[in-house]
Amino acid sequence: KTFYDPSRNRRVIWGWSNESDEIKKGWAGIQGIPRQVWLDLSGKQLVQWPIEELETLRKQKVQLNNKKLSKGEMFEVKGISASQADVEV
């Protein structure tokens, strides 16, 4: 679903991701984050990016630099909750 936001002159899209393996848990999907969509400068390719208002939800930043992981290695990031984490690698 999309809507037009005239105050910011943008089109915003809401997505839904099906997760059929979760039906046994009583739910089967997840709401995607709202994204702004537009055409690139050539007018031929659709571009999307999370809306800027999502920045207001970010509270605590944990940053790791130059951490090398081997194949299959696990690493616990301390100081965040796994229920809501935005990870950039």
C-alpha cells in the first residue's frame, strides 16, 4: 500500500512480509518499515529508502569498527535489545 504525503511531496510505501513458518506461533507475517519511493534521475528506475522519521526511533547507538568475523562465527553485540535492532554492516 502507498500514500502520497503532500506536505513532503513524496510517495510512501508500506510493505508486508509473509512468514508462513510462524503460523504455529499464532501469526504469519510482519509489517515492513515505511519507505519513500521515487524515480531516479533517468526516470527509469524506482528507488526506495526508509522515511526520515524513523530516525526519531533510534535511541542508543552501539558501534563496532574493524571487527573481523570468521565464517560461521557468532558475535554478541552488548548494549542492545534483540527485539528492536537496526543493523548496518
